[in-house]
Amino acid sequence: MVTKFDTYQSIKLAIILFLITNRNLFGDIGFLTFYIICVWYILRDGLYWPVFKYVAIIMFPILVGFVMGLPKHEMYDTFKDIYYFLSPVFTCYVGCIIAKRTSINVLKQAFLIVGIFMAIFYVFSVFIEVGMLALGDPRAARYERDSSVSCAVFLSLGILLWDVTSNSQTVKKQGVIYIILFLINLLAIYISGSRTYWITVLVFMGIVAWSYIKERLMRFIVIGIVTLISIVMLLSANPNNTTVEVLLHSVEEMTEDDFSSSKKRNDNYRAYEAYRAMNQFENYHIKNRILGGGFGEKIDMVISPIGIRYIPILHNAYPYILIKVGYLGMACFILFGLILVRAMWKLRNIDDSDLKMFCYMAIGGVLATFIINASVWGLFNNAYNILLMLSGIFIYYYNKEKFC
């Protein structure tokens, strides 16, 4: 039962989540403030040790990157990389703190409040700014506005989807309201014009609703095939649409290997960044291939589309990890993700529906983060890696269940 105090706590938590997930409001300052709050809680309450069992594996390459980079790179660049690499560690820890200090009812309510508020606010602001262009050509509309949707929308999306697909009582009592709110969340993601969001939301929803989907697998396969064919036909019918152009260019933008002209470099800058990073990495000594060039190492773009020859971070964070901490660091990050998912998968059959929901949402959050990592450095991007907060919440409840 949700009390008035729970609602008050939920609103406070929703405000905090809004501040740290809204990229246009405070950006890194908001997340840095959140780090400071986290450190304050650590100093006041002591460390919550169970989380370190999971994050220790990525603390190791952070230490190696610091040791390798400090003697040969500028202090500012070195500590900036430490800040980036510590981001997933703090995000997981923050999730643990939030779960430890709140109840599941508070978490659910806060996620719904912040996600639904952001979705409704974003949808209204976009239609006011660009009108129906947002529906017909969301990518073109994206270029004409400054607002961007917050990843907090994923938090409410997961809860709404879970309740609609797993709780028959919810569907009977408030099914229409839940479905409307769910569709508003999806609309916000669609009109964002973000390919990253479009892909990851499919993965996230597929994981959260997996229990429902697997019982109707053939039906969803047929729906998926029909949807795919419809999308292909729609794209073919209007190739001059900006959104269509961007979608058709997506693979080339990530995989292009011919950068002989400035147009090729400008049009495929993500691929060019990764190309230059891997070219630099392949010229490393064997020791640096294993341990990386250290924190502070920059990627030499030679001829840069943005005018800056040496850049500190890439859109694709996998080459970024290799450059900074080598094969060893990459192995640690992959193991970090696998260990989290493996632990979550063990808890998927727990009787408590809310805990099961957070389990599936946490798996979806981890997988989404690792996908985002290939396009907008999701593991290190404060605007997106808040999804890892779900794994921190899971870690707390997993250890609570384990030792109760």
C-alpha cells in the first residue's frame, strides 16, 4: 500500500532523477552534483560493500589507466578520463544507495512520475516548436529544435510495460490509462529522432516483456516480420525524407573505411573516429595493446572534420576503451556486463512481482547501455548510463534476498 509519505518520498526522488537525466538542464554539472551527494552518503553511512563485488572488475582497469597515463599525459586529460571511467561505478553505487534508502513502492512511483512527466513535457514542447513535422520526419524536426528527450522515459516505460503485460488486475482496473501513458512514452522516443533510442527501446522492451512474449512467440515473430516489411516499404516509398536518409545511411556511417575525401570524413565521422583510433591502436607496442596508452591518451584524427586534430573521447566507446586501457580493460568491461546479467538472470523467477520487474528492467538497462556504448559512449555518457542505475538497484535487492 502506497502511503502519503511514500508519495512525498517518490516526488523528491523523481526531482533528483529529473535533474541528473535531463541533459539540457545541467549536463555534467547535474551528475557531478549527484556524485557529491553520493560521497556525502558514503561519509555519513559508510560504504555499502556488496556493490564492490560487481564494480571491482572495472576498478582494476581504472587503476591501470591512471598508472599508465599519469607520467606521460597532462593532468587535466588524465583526470578527465578518470571521471568518465568512474561514471558507471558511481551510477551502480547510486542505484544501491537509492534502493537501500527507499521502498520498492517509492521507486516505482518515482520512476513513473519522472518518466511520464518528461515524456509529456517533451511531446508538448516538440509539437509547439516544430508542429506535425515531428511525426512525419522526426530527424528533420530534431535539427530544428534544441530540446532532447531524457533517458528517464525508459524508467516509466519499463514499469508501464511490465504492469500491462504481467498484471491482469492492473489491466482490468486501469488498463486504458496505462496503455495511453505507455504510448505517450513511445511517442516521445519516436519523435526524438534518435536512432540510438529507437534501437535500445526495442531491446529494453523485449527484455522487460520477455515473460509475456515467450508465451506468444509465434505471434510476435509474425508481427515482427509484418512490421519490418511495412517499414521497408515505407522507407522505399519516400527516400527523400530526412529520417529515411539517415536510417539508410546508418550502417555506412558506422562501417565506412574510405576517407580519401573531406565529404567522406564529414558524412561518416563516427566511422572515421573509430578508424583513426584503431589505426593508432594497431601501431602500439604489445604492452600498450594489452594495457592501453593510459588515461590522458588522445586519438590523432590527422585530418579532423571538427577542426581539432587530437580528441580525448570517441562516439564509439569500444575503441576508446582499447586506446585507454587496452585488451585487458576491454575484457574487464565485457565481464562486468556479463557478471551483472548472469546474476540478474538467476533472480528472474523470484515470486515477488516487483522484484522480478526490476530484475528484467536491470537486464534491459545493462544491455541497452552496452548497445548505446557503440554510438554515443553509453558506459561513460552521463546522459545515458543512468540505465546502469537499475543494476545498482538490482544489486541491493539481490544481496538482500540472498542474505535474508
